[in-house]
Amino acid sequence: MSEPIRADAMRASDADRKRVQDQLHWAHAEGLLDLSEFDSRVRSAWDAKTTGELDRVVADLPVPRPKGRRRVFAPGAGGTTMRVLTTIWLSASVANLVIWGLLHLTGWPVYPWWLWVAVPPGAVLGALYASGVGRPRSS
């Protein structure tokens, strides 16, 4: 029976090398590496045979923050509730605004009732969000 292979002795895949290269690109863009050091490290990353060798290439660099959109609503029940209520409010407000606009453009002198559909519920939703209901925690 053979001994288990240590994690840092595992063979590195091209995907692993690409991940390290992307981290090096990020570090160069942030000014952490000059061009010659970046070039040298990228060569080392593509020459690496094991994940341990890859880890040593970026050991002294910070891990980049993941890219992505900042969440508007929390992932829990409060965030889901606020997302649904906001979607309903926005749909009703836009539909009423469009209907009012079409009537206004065709010459009907109509009172802007859509404001009563949009503003009070929007103010309530804004107050709930401002008080922290459904809002993600700051990181």
C-alpha cells in the first residue's frame, strides 16, 4: 500500500497555473510587482509541476478580493422579502406611470395618480431599507 500524497505534492493542472497567473496579473495591476518580476513569476508558474511550487510563486502576495457586484439585499429572509416587495412596487409604479403618460400624450387631462402608487409605498420601502431590514452587512 502506498502513502497518501501531501496536498502540496499534488500535480498542478493548467487551470491551477492559470489561476496563479491571474493572481499575478492582479498584483502587477495593483503595483505590487514590477514587469520583470511579474514576467519571472509567470514563467515560474507555468514551469511548476506541483501545487506547492505554485503556492510558493504567490506566497508573499495578498489574495485579491473576488470581483462581482455588491449585493443590494441580504441573502436571508429579510433580503428576499425586500427584493420581492421592491420588484412589486417598481412594477406597479412603472405600469401606472406608463398608463398615465399614454393618456397624457393622447390629450386626456389626467391627474398624476401614479404618484400615489409610487411615492408612499416607496417611502415605506426606503425607510425599511434604511433601518436595516433586508440590507446586507457591511464587509
